[in-house]
Amino acid sequence: YHSRAVQPVLLRWWETPDDASGDIVAAWLRTWAAATVAAERGKPAGILPSALHWPTGAPGGPEGQWWNPKCHYNEDTFQYPRALSMMARSLVQAAVVTGEGPYMEAVRAMADIVRAQLRGELEGDEEGGTAWAASKLQGGLSDALEKHRLATGDDEFDDLIDALGSPYSRFLFFGEKDDLAAALKDAAAAFSHNQAAFTSEVRFTDRVLKFTARYANTYADPPIENPRPSLLYETLTGDVVDPLYMPLPGVRWNTSPRDIALLVSTNLPEAFSAELFGFGESEREMGARLLRFQGEAAWSLECPSSRQEGITAQGLATFLLPPGEACLLTASPE
């Protein structure tokens, strides 16, 4: 959970790799990488712990077990696998920025143990054991592997992303669209409940989007779909997981969010594509600022009734989106 405290520094380091603060963060993350590959205090090798004791560096805290350090007024805060996704993505960021091995060594150790779990090679379900820890590692590790795939294009972990990744990641990397369509239908259902709370009543609390899972579904029968804002972020930007660690959005749309559907289908340093559909009754003047290209880009908008093309100006493509037509925007560096 400490990765949340240093999140602003991680973001600065991601956007400015030569920033001096990165050296401090890199050294700190090397400690976590070393703890991941080590077997100590009952923690299996290949498991990223949720806490390290200072000054010993041992997994866990001064009391309790490695998976429950008992170092906070609320035991949930640092109990395994809390915030594992954040720390795993931090390790991937360090590997991408520095090109050094210790961080990816830890990521590969986690990947290997999850592969063994998925193949049914790990036995037992005792708390703190290898099989138990590996099963709880899957979601957080998948987040990190998806970020690594988008940042580097490396397909080393495609088997795990295909097995564990989000519906949008499997669409972006492998073209699997059915699960994404189902997930978007669930998202629409989630926001169709309690609309006033989502749009007008409650402000300035992180519990608006947590309300369904934490409270409403205690009583709802049948359960209500949980809102997933990260899915909307993914489809609109081409980034995966969320923007909190290693943000990699491919586009920023210059338009109103109303009466329009947008789905980014390619987000690479050398190519971009997105599907667009305007639900309004009139032509929409809009733009797409392409974020991963170096320099200007050639773009085209293909619609059933028309074709537009041009060169971006300061990274921005401007065009007219006709109403009621499924269009495809593509771009590549000039």
C-alpha cells in the first residue's frame, strides 16, 4: 500500500525518466523485487508480499504472519494481497524505465508461480501457503502484465493475459470482442441503477462508485452489477487497467461526451485506430489528440458515406463525424 504514498513520484518518473527522484524510487523497488523472489518467514518464493518490516526487510511486520503484518489500526490495509496490483505495476514501470533486470526477475517469478497454479500443479489451500498465495496473486499480476504488454509490445506473458486479463485488454491485444461487448452491457446496467447518486446527489466521496458493492448488494436480490469506470477509461483511451500507474492513453478526445460512442482498437507508438459512432441528428465537429506518436501523424476517417484525411497539427486531428454512421479513425506517424 506504500506505493500509493509515492504515486506522484512514480508518475513524475514515468513522464520524466531522467528525473533524479527516480533513482530513489528505483532503489526502493529493488528491495521489493528482492523480497518477491526470496522465500523467507514462511513466504513462498515468487510471491510479492504486502508489507516489509523495517529495518530487517523481512516480509510481514513485527508481529503476525508474513501475509498479515498487523501494522495498522485496520488489519485489512496491509494484509496480503491488498494493493498488490499497485506494487506489481510499480515494478513493471521500473523495469521499463531503467531496463534493469531485478524488477522483471520478480515479475517473471510471479508469472511462473501463477502459471503453475493455473496448470493445477500447486496443492493445498492452507493460509499463507503457495497455492493460497498464488490464487490471490492472479488479478494484481495480470494488471501489471497488461501494462507491460502495452508499454513494450512484448508477448512474453500473452498466455496469462489471455487467461486472466480484462475484457478490454483481450480485445486490444487479441481481438476478442464478445467478452468486451458483454462487459459494456454490464456497465450500462450498473449505471442504470441509482442514477441520481451517480449524476447529481452525492459529491466528493470515493463511496459513490463503491456503494453498490459495499452496501447495496448486501440487500439487493438479485445482485446489482457493480460500476466499472476503468472499463470506460480503457475503451475511450486505449490504455489498460487505469491511469494511476504507468498511464499510456493513446488519445484525448476533443468533443462533448454526450451522444457518442468511442472504442480505441489500436494503441501503439506506430499505429492508432478507433471506432466512432455519433448518435446525434447533426454532423459533429470534433478532434482527436494522438498521444503516443513522436511528431505529427497522417490520419483518415472512413465512414460509409464519406472519407476524410489529413495531417495532425500539434498532434491534433480535426474532422467532422456524420450522424448515425459507424466510422473508423486510423493514424500513423508521418
